[in-house]
Amino acid sequence: MTRGALIVAVAILWGSPAWAGRSAGSASILIGKLPVGVRAIALAGAYSAVAGEPSAVYWNPAGLSHIERRRFEMSHEEQGEAIRMENVLGAVPLILGGTIGLGLSFMSQPPILVTGEDASGEPVTTNETLTVYQYKGAVGYGQDLGELVPVPELGDLWNKGAIGVAATVLGEQIGDAGATAVSVDVGYMYEDPNEGRSAGVVVRQIGTPAFGSPVPVTGQAGVGQLIKGFLWTLDVLTAADDVFRLRGGVEFTHAFGHNSIALRGGAQHSFSSTLLAPYAVGIGYRLSLANSFDVSVEYAYMPVSNFDDLHAISVQVGL
């Protein structure tokens, strides 16, 4: 059995670069690279400056501070009959502008058929199969800096800023072989609601190695601008296996009464690798049943070249 089959199948879920150019660490525990959050997927990952949902614990933990009520989310992602990922997320505001977030994700795929070699060195199949799954869990905290002690010297960078940190455990199991890695994400966000502007920067996956190689550290920075109901986002990303990637997204929200519908789209381009899934679209609907209760249903679609396309759906409740 070659592990390359697993690498290819999982990597395409997020349009990762062609795996021929991947580092050893990036081929380990790939669930750390897979997106969680339907809105983020529809925006093609241009999300570091606008993360304001429970999935911020995976994207930019500073965005947790922008969650004003308790939120719980369940989402399902699938790609054909091969890949399934289930996610449970939650965020609970505390005091003084702080919010704690939690995330649990589990990804499965069909068992892998073990292959061997005959006397002449030709590959042969066996009746043995290996169970394959990956998982990750995160706990994070976002803090609104303006709610803490004033720092006049920093001005709006402090008063309208937020910081966040998240710890993530990543795991992978292939038959009897498994690996676990622990990483930390650190982020900052700036938001000016009056001008509709936001900015964010985050460093993800600072942590321990897996399968003898480091899980690649990823840096991402972005800006967001709201203009007449249209939210425009633009992010840049760099990682050990993708030198420079550009991501952009747009979201149009139409409100009627206390309810709203959002249309989303995004694209990404790598300047160092070929992406298999460069585009995404999505839709979301939020129903406010009372001042303290709302329900959101969201969907995202990502076409993948030469493979089954990605579909993601979520239900989120605000209390």
C-alpha cells in the first residue's frame, strides 16, 4: 500500500498544491490544512480579517472576540463517496470582551486496500484493508483589547483591536500506524465598524512534528471592506509547501426585517503551485426568531479539477 493514494485524496479537498512539491511535514496529518467553516470555504479562505464565527478557532482566534452571543455549529463536508468530515464548533462570550471557542473535527474515508509485490516485483493486491481516519480538536480564546486597560500610545490599533490564541491537537491513523501533533495559533484582528474596515494576521501550526517531520507553519494576513452591502476580502498566505498564495472573496448580504440572506464567492491563486480547486461559491440564510435566538443554514460548493467536487453544509444556532 502506498501512502501517496491517501495524500492525493485528502489534499484535493482544499485545493492544496500538487503534492509533488510538498514537504514531508505537509504530507503528515493533512486535516490540519483542511478548511472548517462553510462561510470560510465559500470565500476561498480569504477569512483572516473577517472571522467572526465559531470556526475562527481554526482560522484566526482573535475573531472569537467578535462573537456577541453563545454560538454552536454543526457542519458536514463531503467529496464524492470517498471523503467525509464532521465538525462541531462552539463559542461562548465571557466577560471584559473575551470569548472562548471550541472545535472538534473528524475526517474519514473508505478503507485502503493493501498492495504488495510478487516475485518479479510487480504490484499485487491482497484481501487486507487498512482503516484510515484523521481528527483535530482546538480550544481558543479571543480578547477585545478595547475592553481592557487603555493604551493611548497605540490608539485604534489597541482600542479597535483583538488578539487570540488557540491550541490544536492533530491526529492521523492508518491501520496500526498513527501520529499526533500539537500546535498553537496566534492572531490579531482590527475592526472599525463605522468605516466597515477590518484587517487580520495569524500564524498557524506552530508546534510539534508528526511522522518525524514538522507540520508546516502557515502565515496569513488579510483585509476586509464593507461597501453598500458587499463585503470584499483579500488575503495573502505563505507556508512551507506554498511560497505565496493570494485569496479573495466577496459576500453580499440582503436583510429583510430581522432575517438575512448572503451570497458568497471566492477564488485563490498560487504563484508557486497548481491548485486543483481555485474557486468556491456559497449561500447562507439567517432566521432571527427572537432578540436572543437565531438559526443560520449555510452551504458552500467548491469544484475540483479531475476529482469529485466538495460540498459543505452547516447549521448554526445563536443563543
